Amino acid sequence: NSLRALKARLWDVYTNYLGEPIPPPPGDGGLKAAVVRALSPVSNPKFSKMSGIQEWANCVALYVNVGDKHGNTYNNVFTHAGSRITWFAQPRQNEDTPVIRSIVATANMEEESVEDARERANAEEEEGRGIAKGKDWPLHLFCRMEGCEYVYCGRLKMIDYQPSKHPMKFTMRLVDAPLLRGSEHFLGLVDLADADANAKKA
């Protein structure tokens, strides 16, 4: 029941939670566990509650805090009106770490809207090719203010990274940013005024 052996239910989470918080069950305050339950095809999978990176058989999930209850921001910040985020790898990770290779590989992936992916998947299924739900995107973002529920922020694509920094610094684009801007929960994580200012400076 380890996550690396399980395929995350990405399409279900995308359909039900894009731009939305993922609440824990009543009486259970485990905020990261709530996300794991939503993604997992089995009950009670084994996972590390401390790690901000989860490797599944078909994707990597990043858990990012963007600020605390007192309004203090972290190094992980949204820029470009919420369409990009900076993220720092764990100090022990390097370019040869499998999870980092998975993240870097997204830079060369061809983007596909979810609508197009569903249409292609349906067409392939009708043709008998046995592909029920299209190709899984390999990198996904879950963000929160400290102590709050995680909001699913969709797919990530790496656009730049600095391997010489320790820890390594990544700049990633939110593939689903146009859809996320219709979510008050997502906008609550993004200070659009500062983000726009940063975008103009960039």
C-alpha cells in the first residue's frame, strides 16, 4: 500500500477538486491525509506525513505552504498573477534524484487541455485501443495557508531551475491557471496585486 506502488486517481481529483479545498472527513484533522485519500485507489495507504513531496506510480504530488495565519509569506511564492510558482527542492535532493528527474522532464511535455484529453481518450476508447482516460500528467500541486486545507491547484510544468543553488530552486507554470482564476479559494492563496507587480518587473 505504499504510494509508489499505487496509481493516483488524478482524473477524479481534477474533476472534483480543481481550485477547491480537499476537506478531511468529520472528526479527522489530517489535512495531508485528506489529499492522499482523495488520490488513493485503496484505503489507508502508507505515506509520510512530513514530506512535501509524494511519489505515486503515475505522478508526483507537491505539497506547498504559501503563508501562515499571520500573513507572513514563505519562499514558495506565486508570481505572474498566479500563473507561476517558485518552489525549492529538499536539501538532500539533486539532479540525479528520481523525483527531480520527473519534475525536470515536464519541461519538454506537450500540453493538452483536460477537455482535449477527455475527447482524445473517448475517441481512443471507442476505437478499442483500451485507453480509458488519457495520459496522466506527471506533476501536480496542492497548496495551502499554514493550518488550512490543501487546495488542488492542478498541473505543473517546469520552465526553469537552478541546479547550482542549495536547495535547488524551480520556477514552474500552473498549466490550469486560466481555470483556477475562477476559484475564490485559489485567489485567496494568490496576492494578485503583488503578483502583477512582480510580473511587470520580470
